[in-house]
Amino acid sequence: MLKQERHHAILDKLKANKKVLSTKLSEELLVSEDTIRRDLKELESKNLVYKVHGGALLKESRILSYDERRGADIDKKKKIAKKAVKLIHDGQAIIMSGSSTNLELAKIIPENINATVYTYSLPIATQLSYHPLIEVIFMGGKLNKAAQVTVGIDLVTSIYNISTDICFMGVDGINVKRGLTEQDWDVSRIKRSMIHASNHVVVMCIDSKLMSAKRHTVVPIKEIDAIISNIDPTDTVFEDFNAIGLTVI
């Protein structure tokens, strides 16, 4: 089998299974594991796969680490945060997802704001610990070290048992047909519980995530109250959202 044929075969298997093992590929494609490793390295250089020990993942299925997310599109996230902070007022109970955009928001909450913030994000809780008037409630569970957030059924249950005025939520994908979506199933369950606990839900997303969809649906679009993006709210990309009465900021 030619190299190009192997690459096509590997990508087809990844699209079907989201991951591949070098040993199994070696057996199925009748080549050595060293050849498979070279194939995977070349596919990774083309930004098509993500190599892991013993195989590879489809690029879109890898959950980025917090440090990777925090440094990406930082100017866009700061622009979103400056819009979002205008929605924060004295006396609010606020819940924040573990997004890097929310970290930028946490950094610019005015010092005279007296509010309560619930979060399961370690970096956000740490950032808000320096705020003189914000009461921080860090919601515990098993720590996902790469993402720097707590996860698990205990976290979901805890969120369901609170009530907040506003939710600031990062997002993997959003469109009118699928609503709010996430690549990771556990994250989708956590965010669903956040929406259940909130009176007003604000989705914060950079332009590349608008009109996109991931594997797991969080909630239908009707359960979202507003979208804040880095682009002008009059942009044509928001036509479908405007048509259903969704607030775009």
C-alpha cells in the first residue's frame, strides 16, 4: 500500500472511531509500527491528527489544555469580556464556566462590585480571590488537571442545587439548529446543569465558534438568552439568531 493510501485509510479510521492504535494499524495495513509512527507524525505536521502514546486522536476530538486555550485568540476574548462586564451588577449571584474568556472577564470586574461568583474553574477562583468584594464559591469535585476545572457527578449535583441570577458560559459550538454543543460529554452535562440553575444565560464565543456544532448537545437554542461575540452584533452571521429573538451583544 502506498503512503498516500495509508494516510487516507488512517484518516478514515479516525473519522469512524475518533482514535487509532499504532499496533492495530500495523496489523491492518500490513506495515511496521515504525512506518505507522512516521505516518502519524506526518499527518500531525499537517494538523490532521494529534499524536498520543500508542496511537493518535482525530484533531477535533482532542480537548485542549487550559494553557493552550488561555493563550489562543486573547484579543478576541478580551473584547468579549469588556462587553460582558457591563452585565455584572451589585448583589448578583453569578456562575461562570471554566472558559478562558471567563478568566479575562474575572480580571476586569470593577473593585466596587459586591457579588457572589460560583465557579468550578481553579484559575477563575484564584483570580477572583484577589477581588476585595467578590464572594467566591469554588465548586469541588475531581480535578481535571489539564483543563484546570473540577468534574464529575458531585459537581453536577451541586450546581443543580443552587440558583443564580446570571450565567456566563464559554462554548465549543453554537447554531440555531443544534443549539449549544460541546465536544466532551462530561462538559455538556455540567453546562446543562449551569443553565438549569440560572435565570439569565449569556453565551460568550469567538467568531470561529459561531454557526458550528460539536458532538454533544447541551441545550436547545431557546434556552439561551444572549450571545456575546468579538464581532459586531449587526454582522450577517447573526441573522438566524436575530430571527428567533435572541439578544446579540
